[in-house]
Amino acid sequence: MIERCEHPTASRSFVVLGVFILALGFVLRPHPSQAACGTAFGCIGDCNRSGSVTVDKILTTVNIALGIADVSQCIPGDSNCDSTVSVDEILRAVNNALNGCPLAVCGNAKLDASEDCDVGGTCIGGTNAGTPCAAETDCQGAGVCVGGPNPQLACASDAVCNPQQGGKCVHCVTSGNSVISAGGTCAANCTTETIVAVTLGAGSGAVINTGQFVAPQVPLQFSGTQILKIGKMDPATGVVPVVIPAQSVQIPAIPLDLSGSPLCACVRGVAQKTCGGTLFQPDGTPAKDCTPGFSSGDSVCTNAGLPPCTFVNGSGNAASGVIGCGGLPGVNLTFTQDSRGIQDPAQCDPFDPQFAPPKPEYPTCGEPPHVTFNSTVLGGAGSAKILDTLSIGLIPAACTGSDPTFYGSDGRFCTDDDLPSPLVRGFPKTLPFVTGTATGQMSNVNQQDGMSICECTVSGEIPCVAEHCSGPFGTQGGVVSCNNLIANQDASGLTLVTAYGALSQPGEPLPLDDIVTTVRQVLQKP
């Protein structure tokens, strides 16, 4: 015979509590308190947020209801933030003691057990993109692929996000805080953010590789400072969320000299916005940029009948991503693009003076760019994958002067008063930065069949004949020590790299035509 065993003390305690609760129906009265609730808790009655409700915690809520204890002793017992505990709240606490607390859900705007904070999320991809949300059902229409090989693609279901490789279609997305002076804000995984200041050390810069004899390569060496805001490491996955506030990216103007002609370059961190907040529309074409200062803003989306103009990396952030303290897959990337395309229209021909240069970007001209991640190789501990939005402005003049077209009112290029034009500010590009290798190559460059921008085996051949390519242009990243990052706020060693290409675009000060650029950010402690 199987006998049912019960803990006698626990059983008697809940019987006694039942009597207390019935009595409270007659004696309960409001008891104002100075303690502020401040937020809604996910598990009513879990006073210390340990993940469970026990007898002693319920007794505390009863004492608060009777006026014996202050509500500050069990803030999660006061679910409606009225500075007292009601019979209904005690009953809900008893239910949580008997049945267990609900599992923590980051992004539901409730402070569940194991969470430091939870401010909810933002709808991304759909018709109400940019609005606050606390659940997937709060968002209408499409979502965005998170993880997997198709990040930032607008999606209707998990299927297009390649779930076999970790992709998921998410509608309500959490992100870190962009206030650069505020520590203790909320990270994407609902933990407290820590500020990590960094400088861009030796080896930081970009190399613009072109198909032109006048300027086959344009090196940009830059320095400066920025701030990483990191959450706590998830003990289950070893992942640390990170964002970079756009206002924290401070990179001085870069003077250049190209064949005796002065140039000045400016690299900016940009809080990019697109129609829907994704980088790609459902058909894979780039989402329309609506970033203030680089476009006409919200009207770009409303006039085209597209989803609302929404931040890509969270409000005010230039970058968002993760650091894998146990390693990450897919930290090697390859960029390729075909400049000519299969059926380019007439205006894509650079030798037709009516249209060239510049010629329109894809999808009018050329094939779409392809970025692939090698997901079969696991990056080492401290690997990172970060989406970072940068713009590179390049003017055909010195870095200081009096022409307001280039320098604004302060006489200096690369400051906040620069005019919002493509010539001065460039174009915002949200790029995947990794800690492995980043390589890039373009074929049929400048519409010339069989010519490529690549590492060439024949000296002086620009662009390369395809069979003379030894491989794409590349750059190497580096990992960070998670112990130093978390314990000492030291990101030294973290080296973020990317490679990307672009067809010639309106507003370029030089006839560079098609380009392939590699970028390297070497982070150090100030």
C-alpha cells in the first residue's frame, strides 16, 4: 500500500494561515507607508526574490496587512503598488507558495526572480514597430530574426530565421540603455548594466580598397573613445549582452593627403533608424534608412507605406550584441558582392556619361551583398558578435576651414554642427563586427566583367583579373578576458573587425566607384 506523506509542520502552518486570512477579511484596513513599490513583481509574495514563496514570507505579508510590519519588508507582496497588502494579494502569495513562482520572462515588464530589472521591450518589424511591449502579442505584423544566419531580417515566422542554426523570429525585443553617464541601468537580459570605458588603440582604423589607379587604397587610422555598457553574464549560456551608446563614440577628424590633395575623413557612431527597425525587408532587400541627420526622418516610412521609423540597436545605441564567455559560433565572416548583376539597366554602366559616376546602389544596380558566417567553428572564450552602425564622411578639403558646407559654424569638420548631408556625414551602415576574421571581395567591379577588388597576385593590376586573385581582403580580430571585463571593467584585447563593400553612391567627393572596406577596432582600457 502506498501512503501519502505530508510535512506536518508545513500542513499546520498553511491551516493557521488560512485562519489568519479569513480573519483579515474583518480586520484589514489601509495602512499607508512611505516605501514605494516602484515596479510590478512577477511573483507575488517572494519578498527577497529568491524564486519561491515560503511560510515566513506569507507571515510577513500578513503582518503588513495588519499594520504590524512596513510594506518595505516585502515589496513584492504589494503587487498593485498601493503601499499596503490586501487579502487578494495574500491569497495570490499562498497560491505561489503551493504551486511555485512563474518562470522568469525577460521583457515582460515584471521583476521576476533572478532578474535585476525588467523595463519591457520594443516592437520591431511590424506595423506598430517602435512601441513599448511586454509580450509578443503586443506587437502587430512582422518580427525580426534574432540569432542564426539571418540576423536583422524582417520575418513572419521562425522558419525564415533558420531555427536549425539558432535563429528565431522575435517581435518584442529587449535592448540595453543608451544613457552614457548612468550605471545600474537595465541590460537586454534584464540584469544591471556596468559602464566599461575604452579607447581605440594602435591598429584601429579602416582600409578602403578601390578599383581606381588614382586611389587603389585609402587607409584611415583612427583613435578615440567610446563606452561599452554590459549586463551580467547569463550563467546558463555564458553570454554577456553589450551596447555602445552613439553619443559615447568620439573619434577625431582624420586628415589625409591623396596625390597632393587634402582630404578629411570623419568616422561617426550612429543610432540608426530604419522603417521597422530591421536591416532587411522580408524579401531580403535592405530596409529603408530613416535616421535623423542622414535622411528626412519618419516621413521616409510614412510616405512609402512602410512600418514606422524605429531604432535598429535600441534607442540611442550605435551598437548592440553579445560577448560569449564560453565561446560563440559564427565569429568569422565573409562579404562578397557582384557589382554587375545579371540584368543591370543602362544607368548602371559607369562608362555612360549620362549616368556615371555615381550609379545607384542595389537593388537598381548589381547583385545584393552576401554576408556569411562560419558557424561550424566555435570562437574562443571572450568572442563577440556585435552589430555596429558607423558612417564615414569624406570631404575634399582640410579638416578646418571657413566653408560652412564642410565645417558648420565652428570651422571644424567632424563635429555636431556639420550639415546633415551625405557628402559631409556619409551613409550610416550597420555592420556585423566579429572577433574572428573578416574578409571582403567584389567581382565584376565597376561593371567590368572578370575584374575584381581582391588581394591581387599581379603588381599594379587594378582591379585584378579574376584569375589573379589570391583571396579577399581581410583583417583579424581578438577576444577579451571575461574575468577582466566583468571584475575590472577592462575590455583590453577585444578587437572587433568587419568587411563590407559598396557600389558608388551619390555625394562621394572622389570617383572611387565600387569599394571594399575592412574596419578594425582595437579596444584598450583608458
